[in-house]
Amino acid sequence: MSETYRVPVGPIHIALEEPVYFKVKVHGESVEDVDILSGFVHRGMEALVLRRNFLQNMIITERTCSLCSNNHPFTYIMAVEKIAGVRIPPRAEYLRVIADEVKRAASHLFNVSMLAHLVGFHSLMTQTMETREVLQDVKESIWGNRMDLGANTIGGVKYDLDKEQIRYLIKQLNLIKKPIRELTNIYSNNRIVRARTEGVGLLPKEDAVRLGVVGPTARGSGVNNDIRAIYPYVVYDKLNFEVILEDGCDVRARALVRLREVFQAIDLVEQCLRGLPDGPVTTPGLPRIPEGEGVARTEAPRGELFFYVKSNGTDKPERMKWRVPTYLNWEALKVMMPGNKIADISVIFNSIDPCISCTER
Amino acid sequence: MTIAKKEMVSVLLAQLKIYVTSGYEHRFSHFDHLGNEDVYISLHDKGDIGKVASVFQHHGGRVITITPYVVDSGYQIAYHFDVTGIVLTVTLLTEDGSVDSITPILKSADWTEREMQDLFDIKIIGHPNPDRLILDESMAQGIFKEYMTLSDAMTGAATNTLWERINEAKGGHDE
């Protein structure tokens, strides 16, 4: 009972959707410490993008990962547009937000459904996934794909919404409001879910600040790192929204932030549809990318996504670097895990909404 | 919001003038129509990066990421910081391929410094946990400095592991 063991979790493990390696030190049933090793899906994308031109890189960056796929080209393109001094048409700015918020709602619902799966509440998981399926249909109907939307291009967006599509989008969003309210009620109040999430995986606010964590992981500990508010882009400055913060600092708080952000995403899409101006969706022609450097960041579903692009005046970037939200959130697991039971490891791990393909590029 | 950000940029640049002993060059700032300012700075001496990190840490800043890249005279390293919603990119040159760690000052630099060590073979001096992050121990550090074709990588030319296993299966005889 008093002995200390090291339990390997991964690199390939039944509780993990992607490969990562945890060396967990346990004392009896309790976790004492955790060491994390990564690099199992490192694809050298940062080297690859230097051998492709600026347009081809829109396609590559979208394939960094699937759940936040829209944010990668979105952010990359904004960095390139800064170098080229391009200001996109107002209609395109609204359309960029619509695509991004639909992706956010679907991504958050996926994460909370995984939480239901991990606590053994399978009917809640299927209900959540069924609700999310409406958004998957929306993505497939409007953008032609369930995951990679291909919505953005340098100088604007690649899609437009006609009246019929707008009516369809509003109808589908209305369809999921009631189920999401019911689901939120279960995630917040159900005895089983509360027992497995309340007080589990604590990340105190001061640790969240010290580690520089981002996204719902930070906001579940009361830290406002929402890029849409602190570093507004496209039309977020014109939209009416408040940053959602919870102060529970535990798995439950992080799940509640995501659920509340699903409502917020729906509201933001509706605001954009109401305010959608007429006009073109791209600038005419393609700009030449001059020598220079630019940074851009967006609030991806998991938090701040950052791109740095350096151009030397040719059609290919001289250097490109991107930092995904999960990258900063890993170290928080070392604070969240100790003191919890072995059975909680996967629940805590899921609570940072990890994306390993993103992390390793 | 915009005024507060402008004031903060002035405060940060003034404090850097005091604490960065070898000086810096404020190369340019990028302003957008939403009130954001991206600041680009170059350090004259790489040894000043710790002082920069301390100034930003004092104002609640964090490291977003670090971008190293190879130049003729060594490595250029661009540090990207966030201080109250302002992005500051601080670039330095290291000719001998070493730089002081800022992880003891800003914990958010931890992984990105280790990644830089793995992929570019840049020596990070004083990192509290300098273990490999991305690459397995069997692979040489600094793999990003080399160009390796996919076919080479897939035939196992990137590591010795494959041939070691084949030799082991053959009873340890090299052929």
C-alpha cells in the first residue's frame, strides 16, 4: 500500500486518441508525479512549409489537426496579410467569424462528450455527439466537408452565404439550443458527473498565470486569455460578447466554460448573420508577398493559436513557426495530476482538450 | 483599450532602455485598425535576453513561443512575448549557437526552449529541465539544420535503430 510505482501510460494506450507518453509515479492509488514525453507524431511541418509557396501553405496548415483545422489557415493567412498590407472586405471578415464559431461549437461538444465517455456515462456521450452531428451536417452542407472547411484564402474567404443557406444555418442553430441547454444541465448537476469532475484536477489561478496556460484551461481557473477580447481580430471588436470565466479551477469548471462557449458561439454566429454586410468576399487578384515579418493569433477552440511568418520577397516563406494552444497547457498537467486517483488520469488529461498532432506539427 | 496599450508599449520600451545594458533597436511596430500593436525589437547582445524576460515578467507577461532560424553567421532567435495583449517580438543573434535560458524567469518558455535544443542543436544555458522533448535519444540533435528526403527518412537513414534491430535478429553479426 505504501509502495511507490511508476505506471507507463502510452505512447499507444487505450485511453489516448493520439500517441503521447506519460510516466506516472503513483503511491498506492494516488498520483504523485507525472512526466510527459512527446514527439511521436512530429511530422516536420515547419520544415515542409518552407518548400511550398504561400498559397500551398494554406492547404498544409489546415491539415495540422482536424478539430481546430479552420484556425490554422485563418491565423497563418492573417500573418501573411499583415506582411502584404491587405485589408479584407467587410463581408469576408464576418464570414471568417461564422466559420470559426461553428467549428468552435462542434469542437467543444466533442470534448465534453469525451468527458461523458471517460466518466462512464455513455448515454450522455451519445446524446452530446448526436447534438454535435447537427453542426457536422451544417459544415458539410455549407462548406462541403465535415472537418476541413477550406473557408479562408489570402485576401478573404472562399465561400459565400446566400439567403437560403442563411435560413438553413439559423434553423439548424435553433434546433440544437434546447438539447444543449438540457445537456448543460446534466453536466452541471448530475450526481455521477459531479462526483467525477468536481475538485478533480485542480489548477489554481496563480499556477495558471505562472504557466501561461491558454483557452478554456485558463478560463476554468479564472484567467482571461481570450484572444478575441484581449487582441481582437476581424470583427470581434464589433460583436457583443463577454469572456466566459469560471473559478472552480477543476475539470468541471473547464467543461462548463466549454458548454457556455457553445451558446456564445451560436450567439456570435447569429450576430454575424444579422450584421452581414453586402459586398465581395475577397480582394481582387492575389497579392505579392513582400519582404517582411508578421505575427497573428486567434482564439482556437483550445486557446491562443499563434503564427509567425518571415518572408524574403520570394513566393515561399523564409521561416514559419506556429504555437498551438495545447503546447502551453501540457505543463499544467503536472499541477493537475498529483493527489488524484489513477482512475482520474484520463479525465484530467481530457480536460485540457489535448491535441497532440497540433502540438508536434 | 487602445490608449492603455499605447501607454504600456511606451512603459515597456522605456524600461528596456534602462535594463538592457547593451541596448536594442526598435525595428518597427505594426498597427492594425482594431488598436493592436505588434512590436519588433532587436537586441545588440544575446546576453540581455534574461533582462528583457524579467521586465516583461514584472508586467505579467508570458512567452508565446520562440522561433529560431539558421542564418549565415549562426542562428537568429525571435522570442515572442505577450504583455497585457501586446505581442513583442525580440530578436537576437547567436554566433556560437548558445543562449541563456529564460525558463527560470518565465516558465512558459520551458517546452519551446527544449524543442529549439532538439531541432536546431542550440545550447540552452541554465535550463532547469534540459531533457529531450521532441526527438528520441537515438536521433542526432539539430535535425532541422539538415535536409533529409522522405525516402531517406522512411528507409531508416535518420536513425541507427532499424539496422541495430536487423543485426540483433541476425545474431549480432554485421554484414
